[in-house]
Amino acid sequence: MRLLFRLVCAVALLTPLVISAENPPETNRLFRFPTTNGQQIVFCYAGQLYTVAKEGGVARRLTTGPGYTSFPRFSADGGQLA
């Protein structure tokens, strides 16, 4: 009977830990490192590059994949992004 009681207590104590490990809290993701060429703004979000018109609107994703991108810069003529 004691073994059953200990087992029930252990399960009751460990269940919240397992649930929180399966559903980690959402981390803060910031719009970082903005740059502009005068017509559009490029920024980093969650390690990927996005662009949006200077006037605003819906951002469009420029990069995909497992890599992490940061510090985008436009070329001197504003036509290319590095």
C-alpha cells in the first residue's frame, strides 16, 4: 500500500514537469537590426529576414532554413541586400 501511495505521489509531482517540458513557454522574438534603402525596410525576426514597404503593410519573408541571419545591409545603390 505504501508503494502505491509513493507511486501516486511521484506521478502527481512529476506530471507538471513533463507537461511543461512538452509545451515550453513561447520566447520573446523581437524585430531586430532594421535597415532601409528608402523604399523598403528589412529586419530580422526569429533568425530570418523579412521585408516590408516603408509605408507599412504585410511583411514578406526573404529567407528560410535552419540558419540564423542578422545585420542585413543594403548595397550603396539600394538594389541588393547582403
